[in-house]
Amino acid sequence: MTILPQARTEALLTEALAERGVTVERGVGVADVDQDETSVTAALTDGSVARAAILFAADGAHSTVRKALDLDFPGDRWSEPWRLLDVELDGAPPDEGWVDLRPDGPLLCLPFAGGVFRLITFGADPLAHLPDGWTAGKVHWTSEFRVSHRLAERMAVGRVCLGGDAAHIHSPMGARGMNLGVEDAFVFAACAADFLNGETGRLADYGRLRREDDGAVVRRVKAATDALRRSGPLADAVRGLLIPFAARIPAVVDQIVRTGMGLDHPVRVR
């Protein structure tokens, strides 16, 4: 299994697009969108207008396109802040993931290349509670946010499809966010090619397929996160006894790995 920082993944995708003559325009957003029977028109934040036969909207959790389509984004939002850090650690195993089920919230550690590790927690400062023998060095990146678990009521309306955070959001448990969005784009590409070749129902297929699969992932991630988030003597006892026991069962470990790698369901295009 290979774990890459999101910035590195984005750089690789940008390079692959450049090799195919496509330039990524950053800092330009969608201000409004409209569609008719033959095309989609998007007004952009730089004042320009883009027209296309179809539109794949992956414009984030506060999606302008989703709101323009008047689609609900039901779910819940948790109050505590989550913290992410990419930091250099001395003394940490370079090829092992690690989790500390602390009473104030779990601390997850994932190895990247070059001695850099991703720390994830909703508890106290993660650098103040490192294991003995671990020393923090340069902090490359930090982020703080509040977790929501939401799924758009529909993921295809006419010639417009939603993907990524515009369609579904969840906690970072399992590292599925960006990967699930890439999966959306893959399925959309297959459906869009068929649609442009005359299969008029294929965009609706995208909406049905991705809402089922994305919804299942959101529910699994929410359940796993909720189990780690609960506090109190009973929850602490369950985490302290049940999780270490389950971690020794090969079938459980295999399912966890498959979930983290995005192999817990087939990528369906029909």
C-alpha cells in the first residue's frame, strides 16, 4: 500500500494533464450555472462564461452548483475541531501506521515518504502526546476543521453531475475523501463518454451508481468515527478491550485495509 500526501497526488495529476495538453486553472470558481436541453452554461468568478454539453461539478462542500440545482445536502455536523498535521518525526516506524486510543480522542499516525507523517486527531495538541522516543521536527502543513457527514439528495440533474465534496463529505477516517472523488470522476468519464455517443440515460446512471456507492462509504466512515468519538467509561472500556482484540483477527484487519485502500466495493460503471 502506498500513502501519498494529497498535495503530491494533485501534482502528479496536474503533470499527467499537462502531458495531454490540459492546463489546470486555479483560483477560478463557478458563480452560477444554468442548463437547457442541449448544453450547460457556467458563469465563472473571473467574469467569463463557459459552455459545454455536460458538466461535472466537483466544487467543494459549499458547492455553488449544488445550490444552483436546489439540491439538499442532508446529514450532521459535529462540534469538536479536527486537526491534521504533516510533520517530520524522528523515532517513528517509517512504514507502519499507528493509533493511540486516548480518552480525549484518538490520535492516528500515517507514514508518508521522507520521514514525514500525517497526524489526525480531534483531541488535544497531537505533538504534546507523542510516544516515548518520538521527536517532532518540521511541520509541513496543518489544517483544522469540523467534521460533517452528508450526502447530496441527487448526484445527477439533467446534464449536470456532482462529484467529490460537492456530493459527499465525511470524516478523514480511512482517508477516503479525495480517493472517493477520483472514483467519482472515473465513473463519470465512462458514463459521459457513453452519453455523448448517444446513450441518453447514462448521466442518470452515474447519479444512481455513485449515490449508492458513495452513500455506503459515508455510512461506514460515520460509524467507525462515531465509535472512536464516543466518550465515557463504557466507550473507553470497549475501545481498550474490543479494538485490540479485533485487530488480531485477520478478516477484520483485511476489511480495514480494503476500506482504507478503497477496495471495499467494486467500481461500477453500469
